[in-house]
Amino acid sequence: MDKNEVNEAFEILLEEIELISNEIKDQGALNLKSGEYDKAQMATEQAKKIEEFREKVKALQKEWKLIFKGKIRRKPKKGFSGKLKRGLRTPEDSFRKPILESLVELGGSAKMSDVLNLVEKKLKGRLTKYDYESLPSDTKTIRWKNTAQWCRNSLVKEGLMKSGSPWGIWEITEKGRKFLKGI
């Protein structure tokens, strides 16, 4: 396995972690709706642990990339089938600035759907045909929207977006506004 394949392996691992996390969150939501609060709480705790693990994997990927200082290049693979090849979807980091800008333009707080509509316009031309495909594990979820939601999660952890906002509402923090001005 060469350095390119290691980076691709990180991307595959991150996507698999996202899929598992989404499944657990969906199950937790079903448990909550059906009144199975203990099961919903367990799903929430498990989802938090998975998100912490995902952040560790992302940090390792970043460390790997730094070892080669941007010299990682993708080489085409023959006979690919199954999962989406790495590099075909828009990376999570590409959503950071558009999300924060959209929130500022929408007054600092907005429904997730409104933010995503504006983000889509900002990323027009950068989103690939693969970004518009549904996830294999959840045909109701469009890949780029899922990536944007993971980006939002990272922004919350960094303090650039508020945690504890009402469900479906995204909010920028003062730190997020300052960060955006410094970009």
C-alpha cells in the first residue's frame, strides 16, 4: 500500500464511520418516537463516542498528509466497483466557509434547509455529480448534504457554531464570525 492508498483508506474509513453514525442516530430517533427513552439515550451515547472516534481518525489523516506535505496524489485504480472512489465527492473542509457565510447572510441563525440551499448556490460548479447521489446506506440522504452536516458537527466542536441550538436550526457564534473575517 503506497501513501496515496493510505489516504484513500482514511477516506473510506471516515465515510464508513459516517454511515454507521447516521444509522445509530436514526435508530435513536425511532426509539425516542416510540417512547423507548433508555434505548434512545444509549444510541445518543454511542453516537457521541463514534463522533469522537471519527475526529481522532480525521486528526490521524491530517497528520498523514502533513508527513508528505501535500505530495499525496491520487493514482487511478482499475476495476473499481462498489463504493464511491475517494476524491470524487467534495471534501468536508470545502463546506466550512460557505456554511459560515450563509449563516451570516441569513442573520446568524436559520433553518438547516435554508442554510443548505444557500450553501448549494455558493458551491455551484464545485459540487460533483457524485455529490448529488444518494448515500448507498440511506437513499433519502444526498451525499453533499450529509457531508455538510458532518462539517457543521466539526464547526460546533470548534466553537464556530452553537451547540444546543433548537433541532433543525443552525447558528453561528461570535467566534465563528471572527474566524470568517480572518479567512
